[in-house]
Amino acid sequence: MPFLPTSQQWLEQSSLLLKARPSTTKITTRYTVEDSKSTGSKRKRRTADASGTDTDAPAAPKAVLILKTFDPASGVCLKYQTQKAQEVGRLVGALGRLSRNMAALPETAEEPMLDAPTAEQGTGTSTPIPEPAAKDGRTAADPKAGQGAGGGGGGKKKKKGKK
Amino acid sequence: MSSSHLSHDEFFTKLGELFEANRQAGKGSIFLTQKRLNYDTPSLASTPTTTPDDPLRDLHPESPLPVIIRASNGKWKDEKASKIKLSTIVQPDALEGFYIRYADVCKGGMQALKKRDRSKRKRDKAKKKKGSGAADGDKKG
């Protein structure tokens, strides 16, 4: 699965995946610092072996941050990669928003809705989904998608589009 | 298993240490994972995530579920002895506060990422150095 171009897309797709597969999906954040010193010194040894200095300090370590949302049940994997420190705060914020999907809490809009903990979930589960438009000879998978609310179904569709 | 989970304070302290160790080593990875905690909770013991009657039960749990956050330094196989694993459980009502602190620790820990202004300045400096004297500059480095 290739990397998604923007963190916003990653967040949206991951959110949809989590809505569809909330208990199997895992988000892994990998922060890797590459060993730029060793490669640098190797090059140095080849070029200027006589000097014998291992001073490659100006070469700042290369680091990369990779976010991966993976659902082993369906095999969907969504990734986003960045090297910019300024994105860390926003990305952890995104992780926080996705954690609400994991915890089965209602999603926060731009303004957090503090006083509505499980109300939306509750109504969503108990009401039978009316399916007026699903009579067009669709497959048996449709009722399932309908049961999982619109978000879940949308997630599956988008996933297929991404593959 | 559950006894090994850390409190949030301990988790952030140790995560900070993990980042610091990574910074000192100048290489290596840190893995942070988050996942719904859908086992090991008494309220869910009698209600597994999926049942034959309701294969999509996990889409609408009766109550919000905790999230487990894990951190590791990614040492396995040959280096398994030095592996560090941290984990903590965040209850749904504590998520918001947890992630605010989490963001701070991550921002503080992921220092090797490119910074907006510094990288430009550094590049300029490097260019100047190279321009002035290549071989000498390298030796001084």
C-alpha cells in the first residue's frame, strides 16, 4: 500500500477504516532516525582515509515519521510519511481523534462536544436502518453495511477505490 | 499482563527516556501503537467482540472502550535483550488529556525531524562553509 499524499487524507481514510473495523485496526507510529553518521564515515574513509577523522557532525541525522493504520482482518493498510517536525503536533492530534473512533466515542467536530458521550452511538445501534434505496437487487453484504451505519459502508467503498 | 501496564505519568516519563536514548544513540526507531482494548475488561468478558448472532457487534459496543497505547524501541530478533516495551491503558474519558500530553512528549522527543527554519539556515551555513574551503571545513567539521 503506497503512502497517502496528505495527512488529512490519511486521517479521513483511517477514520473510515476504524469505523468499519474498530476492534482489529491498529495504528502504529514509527519514528526512525537513520544512522547517517555511519554511512557518512564510510564514505569518508574511502575518500580521505589518511586523515582518519570521523567528524561528520554537520550531517544532521535524518529522521522520518511514519503513520500506519492497519487492519489485519481485511488487510487494509494506510500510511503517511513525513520528515517535518512541525507536523508532529497535528499528527498526534489526529491520533487523538482516531482514538475516539477506537474508543467508540462520538467524533469531535471542530468544537469538541463534551456533553454527548454515548448518545449518538446508542441511537445508531438500536434503530433498525431503513433501507429504501437498497432494493435494486444488491448483494447480501448490503444489510451488513447498513447496520454498521453509513460511515462503515463508506469506508469499505473508499478502501476498494484505494486498492 | 495487566499488571505491566503503566500509569500515564510513568508512561510519559519512560517514553521521554526512550526518546532521549534514541537521540543519544543517533539512530534507531521508536514504535508507538494504539488499539482498542477489547479484551481483558470485565464488562466485556461475557460479551465477546463478535458473536455468531451479531458479527458486527464491535461496531456498536454498549459503552465506550479503553484504548491501549504501546511504545517500543523496536529491538527484536538479535537485540531482543535490550528491547523496551511500555504500555498504558487510556480510559475513554481520559483520552483528550492524554493526547495533549502525548503530543508534547512526541514533539519534544522527535527532535531529529526537519525543523521549518533551522533546516534552511543550516543549509545556507553548509553552503557557505563549502564555498570557503571544502577540505579544511570537513576536517574541522
